[in-house]
Amino acid sequence: MSKPIPTQPESRTRRLTQSPPQVGAEHALPLHTPGTASLLLAACIATIAWLALAAQTDITVHRMLARGLSVFDGFERLSSYLTNLTVFAVALCFSLVAALGRSPLGRFFRQPPVVTAVVVYIVFVGLAYNLFNECLHTIVPLLSAIYWVLFVPRFHLTLRQCVLWLIYPLGYLCITLWRGSTSDFYPYPFIDVGELGYPHVLLNATLLVLAFVTLMGVFIALNHRRAH
């Protein structure tokens, strides 16, 4: 009589069939059971951002048409400002968060590190704009920061992701200086090469980059102090 083939212990079978959780794996926002407050605030931020961007687009395009220029010139001037580009990023990001976007773009913008980067961008713009232009452009940065504090969970952040956060501000700075050298238009007085010269502009740009890195550090520190 043949002996029965021994079977693996049940506990070992469970260990083999259950894959261990991946270190650093992130959940897309909102989480699997998003709260009403999370969705409503994300939708509110997206709506305000889209309305503000639409109003600014209408003003800029009409202003350029009144000068005898084209609609394309209006959009080119609109995209010259870091404020407008960042508000667009906020509008897109929080629209996908509120709509539970399942597309590759939606999944990308719903990752906690990406949402955090967008919030850092808009908070930096809000702080810089208020520093140089009194008390405008505060609602979207403030609401974005509140959303991050309330609804973005603690996440694993790598050095590579931190470096990638710098692509947006550094890329904007380089493109703006290049466009200014060809058109003699600089959207902000502190990077106006024609008035200040390159040494002064590069000093201002360095200080702004350091301020941005400091703000990044604040968000990273707050993230690591959160409970798991």
C-alpha cells in the first residue's frame, strides 16, 4: 500500500500564497473609502482653481487682442507666469483626486508624493506672491495646504522623488530666462535681466530656490512626524 504524499502545513501554505506588503508602496488618493469631506474639499479646490484660471485667461487674451496681438500671444503671455502654471497643475491634480481618476494620468496625480509636490508648489507660489504683491492669490494655496494636512496620509519618500520635485521650479526658471532673452519680457521684476542684470537675477533666483528647498524640507519633516 502506497504512502500518502505529505502535504505542507496550513500555516506555511498561507505564507506562500500571501504576498508580503511591498516596502514603500503607496495608496492613490483618495483612499479606498474616501470621506465626503475629502472629496468635497478636493472638488472645491479644483473648481476655484479652474474659475481663477479661466478668468485670468479671459483678461490676458483680451488685453493682448486690444494691443493688436493674437490669441496665441495671449496664451504665451499667460504661460509666462509661474502662478498660472501652478494653478493649472492644482486644478488638474485635484480634479482627478475628486473624480477618482482611473487613467494613467489620474493614478499619477493621485499618488501622495505627487499631491504633496503640487501642494508645495502652490504654497510656495502663494508665499512668494504675497511677499511681493501684498495679499492676493491666497485661497487656492491655503485650501491646498489644508487638504494636505487633513487627507494626505504619511508616505515613504525617496531622495530621487525629492530631486524630481525640483524639476518644475528649475525648469520654469530656465525657460523664463531663455524666453526673456529672446522677447525682452520677464514676468516678474526680481528676474528682469534688462533692469537688474544677470548677476543680480541669478542671486535672486538662488535665494528663491533655497526658499523652495526649505519649504520642501518643512513638508518632508511634517510627513515623517505623522503616525503610520
